[in-house]
Amino acid sequence: MRSILLIEDDVFDTMMAQKSFEQFNVPHTLHTAFNGEEALDMLLGRFGTPALDPLPEVILLDLNMPRMNGFEFLETLRAIPTLQHLPVFVTTTSGMDLDRAEAERLGVSGYILKPLDFASGHDLADSLSLLEKLLK
């Protein structure tokens, strides 16, 4: 069973991601965080939040969130030696080249425009890469 951390502030987008995993029979445990700060609390086990054990095999990250956005989360994650190896796929509504370039600079494994859909979409190659990683 795959462990996935979805960092997303929109309930509808969270439900769509869950539906995509079920549609393609991806066995998974989905952990959700509302923003980057919550996600770091879950990954590091801080402020009374138990640490995820095992660590997620994949992180799905929205860019535009309250408190700590996706870029701030990525900067922090990449600076933590025990977490910097985790594959992160950005799932966002932003098709801006500047956002995509910044995400790539921060070492993302893929950049997928919402909604997350393994069967179609503009970023089919990145979506299929994510699906492949989850089905291994």
C-alpha cells in the first residue's frame, strides 16, 4: 500500500485526487494537509502531531495555499536532509512558465495542472510518471 501526502487547501481538489487514485486502482493511504506548515508538522512530528511513519512515497503539492505556500514548503523540505529525497509532484491551477521554472529549480518530479487526471490533461507525461511511481 502506497503512502501519499496530499498538501491541498481545496476540499474539491482533494476529492478529485482521491477519485483518480480509485479509478486507476492505486492502493494507497492518503494523508492530507491544508498547507505547508501542517505538512511539515506531519513529516517532522512536531507541535503534538505524530510523525508519518513510514514517510510518504510521494508528495502531491498545491502551490497556492494559506500560511505556507508550495514554494515555501519546497524550499524548507529540500533543506532537511532526511526529507529532501522525497519525490514531489506539483498539482496546481497555475500554468505560468515562471511557476513551472521555479518548481523545477526546487527539484519537483512533475508539474501537473489541476484537476489531477491520469487519463488526460495537458501534463499527461507527468501524470503518467506519477501513476507509474505509485504503481511500482
